[in-house]
Amino acid sequence: MSGRLLDGTAIASAIRADVARDVAGLVSSGVTPGLAVVIVGDDPASQVYVASKGKACLEAGMHSETIRLPATTTEAELLAQVDRLNADPKIHGFLVQLPLPKHINSERILLRIDPAKDVDGFHPMNVGRLSVGDSTAFRPATPFGVQQMLLRSGIETKGAHAVIIGRSNIVGKPMASLLVQDTPGGNATVTICHSRSRDLPALARMADILVVAIGRPEFVTREMVRPGAVVVDVGINRVVDPAAAKGYRIVGDVAFAPVREVASWITPVPGGVGKMTIAMLLMNTLQAARQQSGR
């Protein structure tokens, strides 16, 4: 058996087309959804990601702003930018790109963002709303993207045992919140595993749906996957490979080739979950514009 690919590229493209259509409808009624991104410093990976977000906004017909600040920016200066965006009626959602320089308290910055504009879904108020099933909460883009991949591929979550490897606030915990809700793409029985879990391979083998976000290259092996399971690889890692043209290759947290032999569905890396993140950020911005404008 060779698992079918959960094609994040195709699904993300379909979602972005849906968002662009709905944005056009809002624009015709006088509301142009606006997304701003604040980046501090010159981290190369963050620069590329931020540029992609800006391009995706424009393609969707949204207003886009990118605020680039030097690494020497003080915490007070960054908080002032957050306050300005909170008050700007043209901006319906914004985010501060992480990581931030070490002299800035990231938690203090995130807490300052207006929850109504927190399209990353990281503010404690949105985290709480998500956990109780409030549909107005913003869902963090990566786990939201995973849920949409499952839904749009016809993979049944109702009654399924979903095992999540990784307990981060960005992926693992919100992924569990989404999968356990009494909504489409939910109603699963959820187990969260982490580095302190006893006999993690045995727990992984119990999964109907295995979501891996542990940050360790090719951590999940074939022996850890029950035949027929759906495997979603959220990881993205750069590993040294002298045979590769660039001297490295990009791999996920799952050993793709051997695991594909037993899985029913599997996400590739790249081309899987990563493609969904920006698409879901656009969807959250559209949601923010609708909620703030009452349309």
C-alpha cells in the first residue's frame, strides 16, 4: 500500500480562491479587509515568510501593510506600533512576526494585541474562546489548516482517535481543541503526546489520525504508525546532505517514504501543511473584517 498524498498546495489554492471571491464581495459593499505584519530585525526565514504573506494578501484583494523595524527597536517602540495598529480602522487583523529579539518580551507584545484583530489566534482570550467552542475565536493558522486538509479530503474525524505528538501553544494544544469540538472536522477522541510521554511509539500506533509537530527530523518511523492511519506531518527541518545541490534537504518530522508504505493518507514536506498556513491567515483576516464590519 502507498498512502495517498494530502496535497496542501492544491487545497491552499482552492481556499485562497474562495477567500478572494468573498473579499471581492466585501469590497463591493465598501469594506476592504486589511492585514498588517510587523517584523523586527532581519531574520532571513522571517523575511521570506513575511514577503509571502504580503503577496498573498494583494492577490486576494486585501489591503496589506508590512512594518519593518530594526533589531534595535525597543519594547516600548514595538508596543507603540501595536497600539497604532489596534486603533487603525483600515487594519482588521495583524500579527507580530516571531521570533523577536531577546530584549523584547514576546508575551507582553502578544497580550497587547486587540483580541478582535489577533488573526494569529495566540491571545489568551482567543485561546479560551476556542477551547469552549466559540465560533468568533480566531483559530491558529497551522492547526486550522490541518483541520481544513482533513475536511476537504473527506477524511472522517468523528469518532476517530487522533494522536498529536507535540504540545506547543502554536500547534499541539490548539490542534487538540479543534479536533475535540462538536463541529465538522471535530468530534475526535484526542490524545496529546510529548517528550515525557511513556512509550510514545505505542501511543502513536493507536492513532487513526496521527498529527506530528515535535520538531525532530524524521522522528516518526514506519513502526510507529498503524497500517491505514492518516499521517499529518507539521514539521519542517533542514538536515545536512552533501549529495544535495544546496548541501541540505528539507524533511518533516515523519520518515516520509517508509511511513507512506503503511499510511492511508500522508502529507508531503514540503508541499503539505506549510502551504496551508498563509491560506488560513487570509481566512482569519476575512473573518475579522466581517466581524468588525457586521457584514
